[in-house]
Amino acid sequence: DEGGTHLKDGAIATVYAACTANADCTQGGACAGSVCLQDGANKGRCSPAITNFSPASGPAGTWVTINGCYFGNDRGDVFIGTDPSGQPSRAVAPNAAWCGATWGNEQIIAEVAPGAINPGPVRVTRPGFDPANFGSYNPDGASHPGICRLSPAQGRPNDVAAIRGQGFGAAPGSVVFTVGAVPRTTADVVAKAARLSCPIDGWENNDLCIRVATAPAGAGTVKVARSTSESNAVSFRVLGTVPPGSGNPDNLAVKSYAPGDGSFACLNMVPEVVLRGAITTESLGFTPGERLDGPGANFYVRRTDNNAVVSGIVDAVVRGSQTTLRLYPDSGQLAVRNGAPPLDYQIVLKGGVSGLRSTTGGIVATDAVCDVLISADLVDGVRPEDCAINFDTVNNAQDTQCRVTHFEIEPVAPIFTCARDNCEGDEDEQAGHQRIFEAFPINRAGQLTTTASALAWSSSDPAVLSGVPPARPDALRARQELFAIHPVDGSTDISVRANIAGANISGSTEARVFLCANPWPPDMARDGLPFSDKTGDDSFTQANVKTNFSTFYCRDRLPAGPANDLPEIPKRCFDPSAVDLNRESCTTDAQCQAGETCKYIEFGYNDPGRSNEELLAGEQLLKEIFLSTPELNSTIIIQSLTNLQNSSASEWYGRQSYRGDPKPLSPPLDGFDAIQDGSTIYVGALNDTRGDLPSIYNNIYRIVVSDQAPADLIEIFKQLVSNWRFLVNIEDDNQKEALRRDSQRIKDAHTLARLLDRTNPAPALASGSFASGLSLSPWPSWDAALASDFRTSLPHDPAERIQCDAAAGALDAESCKTESANPGYACNAGTNAYMYVYRNQGAGPSFSVNLEYAPPANWNWLTDAAWDKNPNEACMDKGLRYRKP
């Protein structure tokens, strides 16, 4: 009762399905060759099977598309052709920094290795399964173009599709869209002048933009054709034409949905749709929090094989100009996709005047995200004006992607400015101010899920926020907890933990009490949310470049009373074609002239799709936001800039032509280094866009105010700086800290790489370690024999721990050394340690680090060919290796 831990039972079970017979796996013949395993660790799971691959021949370096089923969502191994000794030749993954993910449950793109000189089958292997073999690949000298990435993977005729790959040629060729076995060829390239992320002329050797060919709606493939040679075929879905009227800006448009394009839903996933636009609650057709088990609502999920509505709890959350709709399905409602024909599910958003409506009078827009309706949909009651989004479930519920990895908590990093009775946003009837926090289990695929596990809530500082029972016992759902806000300024971590499938899962978010009668932005008093430039949230900023920071200030000033408060920074009527930073203040678009919108003035300059080579031509402005007050006739500017050389703020400043004398700020801002030069502050901070790979960048954030600004604006400036937070789109603080640790690991990796390069010869480490030629940072040899050989101390992992199983041959849990000298160690995934290896069969000595938050492919720092971002070594499931040339 005084901030301690409270346990609450969940209400929805996680269901894991399994096959029992081969017929469960063949998908009615679509996956011939897959069998249901009857024993071993993978008993009751379908084996991987290959159905086709393309191209059938080519030299080393050719990219081959392998289609099939049950490949899993974690990378296994691919072999293409055979080496000189007749053994299968292990293929490699295309460059992840350029291509992103190239391994999926039904499609893999792999690169033919240099050692593949003889014909041989294409083979996919996964631990615990027999290899899947298919056909014969013939290594020859006829080169092919290669596709490794399509963005997006679906579109309507005339939409723009970006294709990344290799060998397209300098001069434009053509692209072949094939739907229903009928090829449609197009050469309608899109140049940079039409879309900023496209190449200058629309076609380069490894990058092109093309308009989707006119083809019937349906699933198909894309190939790039150059002269008489064609690339590998990559999956693409052609959507139908957009119905008239969908461009109405008042309409509710789908921003995103879960599971998302090309992703499969785990059986415990929560289907979700995020709409651009605020919805009217009376148009929902349900009361948020109620259980639906039949038709009648204007948002529901159904099975397309029998038109059964997926039963569960439905919810709708409106924040600003954005609406989130969710269905928490009952246990067993989402079934594994092993049948014939495969099960399909469909999210239905009812359109037209009787469907979902926006607060501005709009209806549901049937735009590019909505799938084309077929006759069976119409028979089942889906109307032409409805938006239907199809998705599939996984075909093996035990896949690693379905395991819960952490919790996210809402509200995210709230700031409570009131701690008395009758506060705005109070969510309980008892005296004082109480708020509901809600925990969302997230799986490895990034999907929001359900769980039946008991949740344990806590507050790190009960004097700031403490858990309390609600006035009405039925006021909370199973995943919610009520906290009291106490009248004391401070910060606390709101945490939740649970044991899910034998794993301890946790999550946390910072909650602050900052007592203020008149905060900015004004809605913060009600929703606790500061001004932010945040991915997936258009409440404050709308430009596509999102740099993921937040800030706020308190207008209160003595003597108390609104007349003495600091000025409010208002929204402005803004016309982007006639930039004027001093237009009229406003609160709604209706107060502005035609062609203007009411918003905080911002400019997004840099398309995230541009290549590193383009950006490295100079540090470039990503975004700037202008915050001004009519009373003070002056402006605060917040800017975000590229920092692709990954410098500290002071190093970045030193490369510019500035002539100031910056001083470091102490303490750092939100844990990131910062410097101040007069009335300008620079912060070097991380940003994970969570978009296309690479997604993790180092940015420079700059906030500036004129030296001659009025005293009130200087005070606002100081508060905005003091309250600055970064990485605000990462909702779990534990994940945020893991990202910060990974940043240090990468810095250490560069330190170790420089040390290895300048040490000649590299230490053989023939003695002094548990295993000859090998040392892990938790071992004594790391600080003793190896450090002595390098003649310097060596860095350690910032959260060092090594994990191993006795079953893996490890002799003890502290060292994970093995009785066998080869390899000499055995680790589980999730080990945090650094590694030095000398005995690599002539491949050269190497240092490796293991990342925690995301694999190396997600990082924009790692573009040098010397870095191996998929070393495939034990202990290094997210390994980054530097091997001495």
C-alpha cells in the first residue's frame, strides 16, 4: 500500500500450436516436402522446405532468392553449389547495412560464395532439422543483376517502388512485375526531382526507383532486367486502384497496422491499427474495454475461411490527431497457419457515412494500405467502402520471433504537473491524483502481445509515485495498475516484471512529478506528455524526419497568477509555400486562411533514404523547429543535424568553421555529452528511427536563442534545455539503456580494432588462457596474459556476464570454458562479453563484441568492409567482429 509490489493475474492465455501429422505442414500442396517431426527437440514442428529459387546459375557474388516455408525468422545457414572438395558451399548474407533483413520465414536472399565453383543443390539448414535441399545451382560466368530489398513490398499501379541491389547497370534497363504468371515490363523510372530519396536520374547501378506497372491486383514478383539478363525474383503484391474520394484530408487514413506488411502474426499478438485523425467515439460501434464476439462494431477482425469474428477485448485510444484501435484476442482465437488452404485473417474498418468517422467529419480512407476486396469478402459482408487489411499468422508458434522480450508501459515517460484533488486527467474517484499505467508485452518481432502471467508492479521512489488499490475493484484491467501522484517534485521508475514461459521479462518507464499550474504544452496538464518530435506521433510535428526528442517548460512565475506567467509558445497559421514565421497564432485550422494549417513551425530537410555517400559530403540539417511567442518577438530554434562520422559534440564542433569557445556541460544532458557556446547548446545523442536499416544514428542536436533575446525567452530557453530528453520513441527504459551500452561496446570495438592493427605480430596467446589462442573478457587471461601481450589494459563489456549450459559442455557457469580445447568455450545467446581469437585457420586474428539492443546491421556506424556484422561465432548472437587484414 505504500509503493510496494502488487500482483495481478492476467486474463488471456498464450497459446502454442504444433503439428501432429505431415498433412499439417504441407499447406494443401503449397509446401510439399515439409514433414512434421515426431521426436527430438523440435518434435511437433514442421521442417523447412524449398519450393523454388532464382536465378539457377551465375558466378560468385550472385544474389539468389530462395522461396519455401518454415525457414524460421532467425537466420540459419544456406549452401549454394559445392566447393572444390565437393562439399556444400556456405552462402553469405548480402550487406545488411544496404539490404536490411534478407531472411524470412518464406523467402531468403543469399549470396553465392567465392568457393562455389561446382554445381550442387541449394540447401537451407536450421538447428535440429534435416537440411532442406532443392534442385541444382550451376556456377558459371554469366552475371545477373541482383535485388536484395524492395520498399515498399506492395503498391498500386503507378506508385513508386524503391529497389536496392547490385549490377543494375549505369543506364536504365527495365523492371518486370509478374502477377498471375503474366509479366508486365516497365521502364518508368522516378528521378530525384520527383522523390528526394531516389537516385538523381532514377537509376543507378545498385539503386533505382520505378513506378509499379499496370497489373491486376494480387501477389507476384519483381525482377530487374538488364540486356538479356534478369535478376532474382523478389515477392511483391500489386494492390487495386484507389477509390475516388480517398484523398480527403478530413478522412481517417491508416498510418500503420500490426503485424505489418510482410510480417506474420504470432498467436498471442494484438492486432492494431493506427489512424491519422481523431475518431468520434460514437462511431466505434463499441465501448472501449468491452468484449466483442460477433459482428456489429465498426472495427473488428475476422477469419476469411469461415467469416468468424475473432473474439476478444476491443479498445480505442485517441491522442491529438491520432487514433489507435486494438483487439486483445481471446485464447486460441488466432490459429497457426498449417492448414489447407492457409488461414487468413482480416482487419475490417467500416467505411462510409455509417462507419468510423473523424471529429472533422471524414470517413475511412481506402488508401494504399487497404487490400483489394475479392468477391468472397463482399459475400461475407465487407463493403466496397470498407478498409480491409489481410494478414497471416506464423506457421510455427514456437518460433523465436514470438517469444516475449520486454514490456512497454503506457503512458510513456509522463510528467505530472498536478498532485491534488480534481487534477485534469485524474483516473480514480478517491482523494488526490491517481493515474493508470498499463503494461504491454512485446515479442521479438516487435508485436504487442497478450500474456496470462502474473504482473508485478513497483515504483523505485514511492515518495513520488506509489501503487494504490482503486476505489472500485473492477476499475482496472489485468494489465493495468493504479499509481498515486504525490505532491513532491522528483523522478521514479515505474517497472513491471513477469515470468513468461520460464523467462524473467521486465520493462520500465520514467515518471516525473514537476508541479506546475500552467505547463507548456498546455495539454501536458491533462495527458502528462511533453512536446516531442517522435516517430509514429504527429501530435506536435508532422515532417517525415523524426528525431525523437522531447522537452517542456513551466510558465508559472511569482507572484502567482496567469497574468504574471511566462508567455505560451503557440501554434501558428503556416503556409509552406510562403514561409512566414510570424503568422497569426492559432489553435485550430479553422482559424487560418485557405491553404494554411495550424501547427508548430518545422522544416524537414533530409530524406532518410539518402545514402551515406550523399550525406558525407557535409554535415546536413535534418530538421529545424521554430518556437516563438508573439509577445517577445523572438524565436528559439531547435535543429537536428547528421553526424555520420559519429563524433562527440566537441569533435563535431571542431570540424565546423565556428570560432567560439565551447565549454562542456556538466552534468551531461540526459546522459549524452553536450557543449555550450554562448546561447547555443550542442548535444551528441543517439536516435533509433526504428525504420529502414540502418536505423541507429548519431545526431547532433542544437538549440539556440539570440544573445539579445528578452529575459522571459532566455528563461524559457533554459527550461527547454534542462528538460530535454532523447530516444523518446523507445518506450522501455531497459531497452534504452541497452542501446546506450551498445554505443559504448561499438566504441570499445573501435579501440580494440586500432590496438590490433598497430600490434605486430598479433599475440598468439599460446599459453595463459583456458584455451590456446582464445580469451573472453570475463576470463582471467583477458586482464593478465592478453593485456600483457598487447602492453595495455583492455576494455570490458559495460554489463559483462557470460551465460552457458552444462549441456553445451561448459565446465562451470562463471567461465563457460569447455573440456574440449576446440572451441574451448560454450555460450548461450545474450552473453555480454568481448572476445579475442587468434586460431582462425589463417584467417587472421580478431576481436569481437556482442551487442544487446539490436544486431550490428541496425547501426549506421559500421560501413567499413573490415567489420563482420554476422560472424556466426558462439557467444556472439549479435556479434560484431573486426579481423586484422
